Amino acid sequence: MGIPTLISTATPSGVSSIAITSGIGSTYDEYMFVFTDINISYNGSQLMLAGSTDGGSNYGVDKTTTMFWTTNSESGSSDFGYQTGHDLAQSDAVQPLSYQVGNGANESLAGILHLYSPSNTTYVTHYTAQMVFHTLNDQARNLFTAGYFNTTSAINAVRFNTVQGDIDSGNIQLFGIA
């Protein structure tokens, strides 16, 4: 990985979605979003991803994705699984980056999403994400998502939203990777 350069920081508070509509372009070949201490008000909600090719007017870009996870519970049991219900196949639906996130005062989400060559107009735009969070079932879950926006138009905006509830606190930082 190259050297990260901070482009912007979003500090959502009491909103169901946050759109990053500037800073993603041709300056860098890779962009990294860092999620820190994201707290969602609804117990069991999800954080979702959508991309745009028109600066955020429309987020209906088709995606093909996959997801798997590992968990470790407070009781000591652990699990590993492929999450077929959250895969997308040529769908313009939003992509889950987490699910069953707890909303307690000591429960939050953190992670990193990489967006690769979003301004390239020859190939599709790939992404990978890794999120770790405290679930509503008192588990530590590490969730891995990967896929691509199936368009050769430049991806120039992304939106993160919840299924239910609001993002009450936390930071989402956008970095360019040189």
C-alpha cells in the first residue's frame, strides 16, 4: 500500500445516510475509507454501500459482490460463514457492509473500504471492505465484502446508509493512496 493522504472527514450525527460526493476522482488510483466508532441508533441495523457515476444524483449502479464473516461470542463460541443472502449479482441494490450491529453505548463499528481506480473508464471499479463490529447478540463479528461496480463510467461518489435508524456518531475519513 502506498502513502495515504487525508482528503476529507465526515462526522455523521443523527442521519440515516452520508454521501461522499467530492474528493473521488483521477488524482489517486486507490481511495480508502476509514470508519471509526460508528454507532447506529437501531439495534440490529446494517451499514450499506452504494456508488454513483453522476456526482451523487443517482446511486443505482449495478454491482456483483460476495460476503463472508467470522464471529467470536462472549461465551467463547466462534463461527465462520459465507453470507449468500447478502451477495449481489448484477443488482443496483445497496450492498451490506455489516449486519446485526448492536446499538449499546459500548457497541460500535470500525473498518476500512478500498475503492480501486474509480476514474478508470476502460474497466469496472473494484472494491474490498473489512468491518468489525459488536453485534446485537454479543458477538465480535469480522465481515469481509468484495465486488465491483459493473460500469465503465467513473465512480465519483459513494453513499453509506443504514437500513433502520440513524448513524448517531463516528467518523468516516476519505484518503487517497499514492
